[in-house]
Amino acid sequence: MQAMVSPEWLRAHLQDEQLIIVDCRFVLADADGDAGEKAYRENHIPGAFYFHLNRDLSGKKQEHGGRHPLPDIDDLVSLFSSVGIDKTKTVIAYDDQEMAMAGRLWWLLRYLGHDNTAVLDGGYAAWKKAGYEVTAELPTATASAFEPDVRTEMLVDVQGVKERGEQTILLDSRAGERYRGEQEPLDPKAGHIPGALNFFYKDNLTPEQTMQAVDKLQDRIAPFADKEIIVYCGSGVTACSNLLALHSAGRTDAKLYAGSWSDWVSYADNPVATGEE
């Protein structure tokens, strides 16, 4: 399935019984972590369920693994099954944060072997801009049995980053000032993994916050089109928006360093670079 769908496509398929819609709105800067869920309860796309980044799409924080470690596989299977996701279902995720949270769910589903999933291009804002219906009514779930087929090749850990070869490019998805080490609001050290290139995820978007056209995305990745790609960010969330863009540009094989910068700096001996590479 294509990685992105338009609001028009989703509106046309809204009554499809094989469609599962998931609202992933979440504000990383919100101290309580409740802003996205509150917004969902006020209004959302009809039929959409809500998945919370911290509770549902992340595991328990530990010494290592980053600020948003991946959930346990069994927990994800239970979550997906609870809203009726199985191999017969198409899952459409959306948010209002540059497709990072929705991208996280999209990546997790694919990681567990469910390719029939996509992200709403432009998110909830694009849906509302189109004038389509919203509701505060909560949907009723019909549980099903999600069967995982974990694709370990999509994931890289800290050791995999250290051992990457010369033909592997490491992309840092954060804003330039964080990549260069000029500021770091969230993690104990500022800078980037030595050898990484800055590839800010928001640069994939149009001024309307939709994904750039495929040819423009391909132009962005042209300098390293022949390389293996590993993507990271601060905690493995906004990197998923980059993975979504890469997938749209034809690089369906890019890997995620899920622990990302927050995992890297949890190891005291790991080197840190600043400035431009």
C-alpha cells in the first residue's frame, strides 16, 4: 500500500468496514501528555480510535533505550487486537504534528508485518480544511486477532549504529540547532552522533504541512541514494516522519535507530560531535 493517503481518499472510504482509523495526536512539549487526547475527545474523524504516544506507542523508560522506547511486542499485539486490527484491515493513522506520531504507528505496524497501513497526508488540519465531518462520538471496537510477523531488519540498536559500514549513511532528523549542539532542551548532552548528517524532518513538508511531491523528496535523498540509510532523532518519534518521506521517495528499506539520541547519550563512553559534518 502507498505510504500516504489524501483526505479525499479517506473520506471516500470512511464507511469501509475493513478500515481502521487511529488518531495519534500528541504534543511532545506538553508536560502532562494529555493535550492530544483532550483534543481527540473534543472532536476527531468519525470512527477514529485514539492511541497515546506514551501509553500505547512507547514502552517503559529504563536506563537505556531512549525517552520513547519501543513497546513490548505482546503489548502492541494486545493494543492492535483490541481495536480490531488484523490482516484483513487497512489502518490509516493521523495526527497534527507533521505526521511524526502517525508515522510512529505506521512504522510500528510495518515492523510487526502489517503493510496495509498509511498516514493521512497533512493530518487532521488537512481533513478539517477540506470541510469534512468531525465528531466527538467515541467509536465502539470489535476485537480481532492481530498476528505479528516481526521484521527485525527494520530496526537498529546502539551497537548496530556503532558497527555501521562505510556504505551506510546516518541521518539525524532533528532541527539544525540541536544537531549542531547549539541547544538541547530535552537530553543531557548536546550534539549529534559522529558521522551523522542533518536531515530535518520538517524540510520534507510543504507550507501546508503536507508531504512534498515525490520528485522533490527524491532530490533530497539523491546525494546518498546508493547508501544504506539509518534514521534517528531525539527519541525515535520524529524520525518516523523522515522514514515516511523516504518510503514515499522509494527508499522502503531505511532503518530506524529507535532509541535515537536519547539512547546514544545514555552511554557515558559514546562520542558526541558538534557543528556541521
